[in-house]
Amino acid sequence: MVTIRIHGTEILNPNRLESLGELIGELRENGCDAQITYRPPTGLGVPLHEAIALVISGGAAGEVTKATISTIVSRVENGALDWLKKRFRKSADEGKFERKKRVTIIYGPDGKALKRIKADSADDIEVTDEDG
């Protein structure tokens, strides 16, 4: 199970919720079930980037091997990349300009960051390994 965490100053309006539903669809197409958790904004201001955390749970038994985590991280990464690219292309097709940088961080069951995905456009996406 992957939990999509939205927090900070993000507001879940209908368009944003639809986009997150598409992310869940991409994750499911890549073999991972997903859910959204949301903490309403606590401060004022407009963020300069959009941040999403994808948190991989440890499973019912709590025993997930390193190889299993690696496979799941790969699937989550692929789903997130597909979603980001489609999202940028959809905006371009609709004549909308995406101003915000997208930052997606994938966390393992231990809460440590494993991957960071930074996206400025469908053709400008950088994936880096975190120290974990």
C-alpha cells in the first residue's frame, strides 16, 4: 500500500483531487494500491512548488524484504513518472502553463526518504536516490 500525503498549504480543490485520482490510477497500473491522506492548510501563503510524499507501508506482517522494497519503489517511481508526464502534457494540450515545480519524495516503510523526483516539465524530470 502506498499512502499519498498532501500537507502544508496545498488545498484539495476538485481539479487537484482529480489529478491525485489519476496518480492512484498510475500507481495501480504499476502494481501498487494507494490511498490519499490530507492535512488541511495550517498557514498562509502560496508554495513555490508542489510537494507530494509517497509512503510505502510495511505490510500486514511488517516483514518486507529489501528486494521487495526495491521492486515496490521501482513500481511507485514508474507510476509517479507516468503521472507527472501525463499531467504536464495535459496542461500543455489545454493551453495551461504549469508554474510550480513538482517535487515527489518516495519514503520506505521505515519513514526514510528513498527517492526524490523533481519535475519542471514533462521533458525535464530528475530522479535522485536519497540516503535513506
